[in-house]
Amino acid sequence: MKDSIQNNYQLDSKSVREAFNVAATKYDDAALLQQTVADRLIESFEHIKIKPKTILELGAGTGYGSRLLKQLFKKAQIYQVDISVEMIKNSRTHTPRFFSNNHFLCADANKIPLVNNSVDCVFSSLMLQWCNDLDQVFSEIKRVLKPGGVFMFASFGPDTLKELRESWRKVDNKVHVNAFVDMHDIGDSLMRNGMDAPVLSIEHIILTYDGCKQLMRELKNIGAHNVNNGRRKTLTGKQRLQKVMKHYESYRKNNKLPATYEVIYGHAWKSETVKNIKTDTNIQTISLADLKKDLASRKPK
């Protein structure tokens, strides 16, 4: 029974790839939260004081994170890796020609196409939640990192989209929202695979929407489809959708519907010194309009 439940929440890798291929052209216009998280992860470099010469971005998408990294580390050689060929094509198209030492690779994080001990930093913003086997991914990350190299990441935690998940749960017993990995499980997996001194923190960001349809449309435009094995294989009927939206209305506050995102930030090193896991938590509420204004003022040129 337990194995059956776990299998229902396993992600279909082919469907993940296809969803992001379809979303590639609309992704940047809808991925406001994803861009904000990348911005905040970039800010973490202020605290760890490194100047990497070679950077691997896993889950590079349309290249937003790599453009930020290039602004910060102008001489760095950057490898952009993504499972979606259309995302990689989009990034290549929008990457300035003077970023001549950028490289674009369509590949899976489970098998990174780089040699051992080849990069100073692995940067990954909101990619890990699309991986079924974190142990395999972290093992690969350690393999390609040089000794003393750092892995910096952000991922979604279990509270992400909890309102939508609970609304669906009241309608049927199928899987409609991904199961996200807990911060402590991520830390344990990092240490289990030889990554040292992991530091993790949690931030709860609550976006607000006029209606449930607006949220669902946004999720579709960023490729965040339901790609779990336990999803309903037939089209979702209008009646079920109406029931979901009705249940979601119970969360309405100040004439807005909330959508919670639990964002896990962290970094760990490939080194010889092992330290305890450090954790921290923060919560804030942001309207979609405010998020757009904030991003517009900080977007890389």
C-alpha cells in the first residue's frame, strides 16, 4: 500500500519535459515568483564570498538565473543545463552574444554531461522539486563539483500550494498537486551523499489572486502541470473544476485568494569538514501586483 502511494506521487519525466517544452515561449511572462526566488538565491553569494570561474546552472530554463550570474561573475564560464530542449533554445536566443563563454546543454540532472571535478559552483533555482531521486542528483552534483566547490539551490517545500491541494482533496482521491520534499529530508540527502556543512532556510511566500482560475492559468503557463503517476488520465470535467473552485473560495480573505509557496533555500560544500545542518524560517505575504513591480525594478538588462 505504501509503495502504491509513493508511486502515485512519482513524477513522469517525459511529461515534465513535454510540459516545459510547451511552456517555453510564455514562461518568462508568468514566472514572476520563480524570478523572485532566483533573485534572492543570487543574493546569497554576498554571504559565502566566492568567485567561481566555472558555474553549472541546473534547471536553467529560459536563462534568467544565468543572466544574473553573468552580471555578478562577468568572467565566469557558465553551463546551462535543462531537461527541456525548447527552454534551452529560448535561453540561447535571448542570451547576448557577448556571453561567449556560455554553454547550452539539454540533459537530465540525474546524469550531468560534465566530467568529474569540473565546476566551482552548481546553481539550481526551483528545479529539485521536479526530480524523483534526490540522492542520485546530489551524487551527480558532488561528482562534477571541484573540491571546495559550492552547491546553491532553492526548492519548494511541502506547504506549497496547500490551499489548492486541500481543495482538490475534497473533490476526489486522485493526485492533482505535486508532493514536495521537506527541508530536513533535503539536508539529510545532502549529507548522505557526501555534501558538507549544509545550511538551509525556509521562506513562506503567499501570493494573492482574484480567483482560482487565475492561479491555474499561471501554473499552466509556467509548465507546472500535474505530471504525477497518480493523476487522473482523463480530462478533468467542468463539474469537478467548479467544485474545486468552490472549496478554494473558503480561503478568500480581503477579497483575494491566497496561494502559499514554501521556498527552501540552501547551500552545501564539497569539502572535508562536516558540520551540523543549520535551519531558519521566514513568512511573508505578497500580492501579485506588488511582485510584478518589484521584479520590473530588478530585472537584468
